[in-house]
Amino acid sequence: MAITAAMVKELREKTGAGMLDCKKALEDSGADIERAVDILREKGLAKAAKKSDRIAAEGLVSISISEDNKKASIVEVNSETDFVAKNEEFKTFVNDITTIVLKSNANTVEELSNEKYLDTESTVQETLNSKIATIGENMNIRRFDKFEVETGQVAGYIHGGGKIGVLVEMETDSNSDEVVALGKDIAMQVAAMNPKYISQKDVDPDYIAHEKEILIQQALNEGKPADIVEKMVVGRLNKQLKEVCLLDQPFVKNPDVTVGQLVQDLAKKLGTSINVSKTVRFEVGEGIEKKEENFAEEVAKQLKN
């Protein structure tokens, strides 16, 4: 029976093994997919697939920035345990992926998975499967983002050894190192305070309407007269917006000035405009439901595998 591309694809999806390994297994099995699965398992090449249902909520965030500060990438790669996230092989893999993202045209994780892994003949997905088999935990490239500016600079910050990563894009004519230093400070601010928006003009009208409704109900529940509730709510809403908008927040290094004032001061000093145009913040495992397990039980499970 002839081995088709569809059969190779199906086997790859079942096992997570490399394309060439799947083709060879199909040849050895006489095009019997179930037997080919067994062959790959026997060789240890399907080990990654066996672990694919485990929750990977730990891991690392990494950033890579070009020498001219015009391009940058940020990547989150997840593992099952923090122990593996501290493994040097895992760290190297994450850094490599960040470098690949910086240089590639991939826009999705699926596209990235089919990119060549550095100077090897393997794809990113094939290399990831190999790492899973070697390290013994489920791992996945969860997400990435890329910044590229023509007129401006990009800066970044990593917090907690890779638990939080931030990139900041600034539109400006200046190539001063002071702009990059400012960007790093702003990235640190974003890491610490996690603002929802850059400025009040970016705020979603639906967010304002929703928050206003809640604040009105709060004021009424406090027994405030209905005729003054509207004025009270305006004041409370303005205060809340200053907390969720980056440029209105007190600067973490010097609470006497806002981030917006910090930007304006440097722009005035350099004689040019500086506009914080985009930020991205990745925190390891955010939004993933983590599985609570006793460490001793987890070790016992690993020993049984």
C-alpha cells in the first residue's frame, strides 16, 4: 500500500513525532498506522504525545531585541514544573525560540512550529518534541509577539528571572540611549502595575460604561442621595482611569511624577516628541488553570514513567 502525505500527517498528529520518523515508521509497518504508532513508541519518538494532556502552566518568558532597537520579540514557553523552567536546556531552548521569532515572518504559533530550528534540518516542532522526550515533561510554545518600528525605538524588561516579560514601543525621531533607558523604565512600570491601557484616549467605551454602572450602584448602596451620585461617580471614575492608564500612573521609581510627565520631560530635553505607542506584557501561566499536586506524589509519578 502506498504511503500518502495524509497518512504521514495523521501519524504525526497522533504521536507528535517528526515527519521523516513518521514516514519511516509507516514504511516499516507496511502502511499500518496503528502499528506505526507502536513502532514510534518503541523508539521513544512518541513520548511527547503521551505527555500532551498534562497541564503546562509554568515556564519562562523571554525577549530578544535587535542591536539597533528597531525590532523585538517576546515569547512564552510553558513547562509542567518550575523545576524544568530552571533547567539550562529549557532556558536555551526558550532563548533560541525568541531569536527565531525575531528573524522569522511567522505570525502564528503553527507557522512558527514549521520554521527551521536555527541552523539545523529540524523544524521548531520537531525540536520541541525531542526536548519533551529528553526532559520528560509536556512543554509548549504558548504565544509570541513582535514589534518593529521605522521611526522609533523598542525596549524591554524581564522580571523574576523570566516570570514576566514586557516590550515597549516608542515613536520618536531620537536614537538617543536615553530613550531606550526610558523604555526600560516604562517596561518595568508595566511589569509591576499591569495597566489596561496606555492613555485615557485608548480606553474602551464599553469598559467606561460598565465601570460607571458599578460605581453608581456602589454609591446608591452606600446611601448617597441620587441627585449627587452622578457627580460622585465622575470623580471616582476619573480616579480609577488614572490607575488603569499607564501614562497617568505614578512612576514606580518616583511616585511624585507620572509616567506621562517622565515621557514629556525627556522629550523636552531631547527637543523631540516621544509617544508610547504600544506595550505587551506576558506573565507565565496567566489564564491557565494550574493543577495542584503534592511534590512527592509528582516525583513518584515521574519515577514510574
